[in-house]
Amino acid sequence: MRKPSQGPLQGIRILDLTRLLPGPLGTMLMADMGAEVIKIEDPKQPDFVRNFPPYKNGVSMNYMAFNRSKLSFSLDFTTEEGKNTFLTLVKTADVVVEQFRPKFLDKYGIGYEDAKKINEKIIYISITGYGQTGPYAHLAGHDLNYTSVAGVLGVTGKTDEPIPTGVQLADIAGGSYMCVIATLSAIHARNQTGKGQQVDVSMTDAVMPLLTPLIIKGDYLTPMQENATRGNFALSGGLPNYGVYKTSDQKFIALGTLEPKFWQKFCTLLNKPDWMAFIIPENEQKLAEYKNKISELIRSQSRSYWIDFGSKNDLLISAVNELDELCDDPHLQAREMLIEEEHPKTGKFISIGVPLKFSETPAKPSWIAPELGEDTQDILQSL
């Protein structure tokens, strides 16, 4: 049976019952880091993401993106035979990651309470939208619902209306990343106590720390006004020296001169000493006026000009990369954050690399996402 050959999580076996995005991406991150992740799918109702576009030669590229480095085990756990096989696997496993509504697995005799009877060291990572408890616990939802309840959507967008985020914050930051954190924390706890546990991962709860800089201030203010609205918080539109501006070639730069020392240097080098006061707009009218002046200046030169200017003078100016520009970014290339994979049906395709760099136990993808049930016989033989 094939096994990951490198990475810091070698020796950890994870049974992955999750589907779509949050859980599968989280378990893939751990698989890339060397964990043996067995993706368990019902042959009659496999992971729905296998049917999601875009397709390349009949293969879902979403499925390819979230499931590399895993083993695929075909199992219907709703049958008595399937339940028994699953529990046999639990005896050999460290972690089960599941993403069903609360108590769903209990109906089939494979919930946490069932599993710990045969393996007291087993860890269950239970990912849901709203958690295992609370009035919303049994409600269905998606990323947009979780960010809306958590307050993240409410502070995103323009002053007149919220705008959905460009990426799935609750699914990935609240689900995938917290899945990894929960797994490794519970493994550490087990090393201390000898016992496993269930970890309740609510994507709504887990996305709320993104609000910490706003909540912790207690006043939700920009420097210029009370009761600031979305689009005018200090770090999302309320400071003219910290924002996004269009260049002469119709591209964009991110101007990150947040600290006074950087903004003062920016003003000095551009011979704009009177602009130093822009860092604290007196009111919304002044904010708009200051932004317009900076916009006019930035539009006078190309994006490459400003990137070079910022690099030479340490001025926190970066390119706003479009998706089709990522592969050309020299820093992302050097960090191997966009890698090339190859599938017999799709041919070569680009995917995201491993974000964590380990000096002694380097991690990398082991193989492409498996076909449904590709490893079933090997896993059964190993049992």
C-alpha cells in the first residue's frame, strides 16, 4: 500500500469522511505534510465535488485541487458490513475528520461515542457550520451564511452594502485551517493524557477571530469619525495612506504605508510634504479629497514604475496580482507556491503548493488526487 514518503506528520493515520471544500482541503494539507489520509466515500454517493465544474477531459478540477496525496477507500458505512469495516479502520487510526450535521453519524453506529469504545485514543474532528450546540446547530449553510452571522460580511464591502468576499473565508480559514489546528492540538493533548476526544469545529466560531482588530478596540472607529461604517474602517478604506490605487496601465497597486515613518518617507521622496497630514483625515469629506489626490498621483505612472519605486525605497508597495499573473510572480515562484501536477486524463495543470516550509522534514505532495476506490483493495488487505 502506498504511503507518504516525507513530511512531519508521517505515522499519523486520518480517516477522512468529509466532502466539498472545508474538510477535504484541511485533510489535504495534512496529507501533503506526510499524514496517511484515507478518503472514505460511499460508492453510490461519492464526494459531490467530483461533479462540480470546471472539468478537464471529464475530470473535476475542484476534486483534483482538494484531494491530492490521499488514499481512496470505497465504503458504504450505512450498511452493517460497512459499519463494521469502518470501526475496524478506527482501531488502526489516529483521527477521524467528519463534516456532517451534529449526531448524523450516531444513527449508523460510527459516531464518536461508538468509536471511542473500541479505540479510546481516537480523535474526532467534527466540522460544522454552526457547531455541535446552540440554536443554529442543525441549520444548513454555506460560507456566505457563516461569514454573515459571524459579522465578517457586515464589515466587508462599500458603505452602502456588504459584498461577498473574494475567497471562502469561513470554509478555508474557519474550516480547513482550523481542522489542521484542531487535529494537531488534540494529538498533542493525547500525547499528554493518553486519551482521544471530539473537537467541535464551528466555521462560524472559527472565522470570528478575523474580527479581533475591530472588536478589541471596543469602539470600531477610524481616526476620523465615530460609528464608522463598512468601507471606512481604518484598514478597509478609512485611511488614504493604506489602500488600493489604479495605475496608468489600468492595473492596481496596494499602498501599505500604514506607519507614519513609511508615509513620511513616501511624501518626502515625492516632494509632497503637505501630504503628511493625510494620515489622519478630519472627516469623510477630507478622506475623499486626500484619496483623490493620491489616486491622481498613482495614475500618472505604470504599475511597474510604482513597484520598482516601492522596492528601492522600502515603501510597502505591491502589485495587486490577478489570477492569471500569479505564475509569473518571481516571489511565488521562488517559494514554490504554484506547482505543476499531471493527471493521465487532464494532462498538466497548476495547483497551490505546500504553504509550510520545514527545515528538517520537508513536505510536498505525494501523488495526484485518487480515483474513487483506487486504494480499497490495498487497505482491506492491510487490515
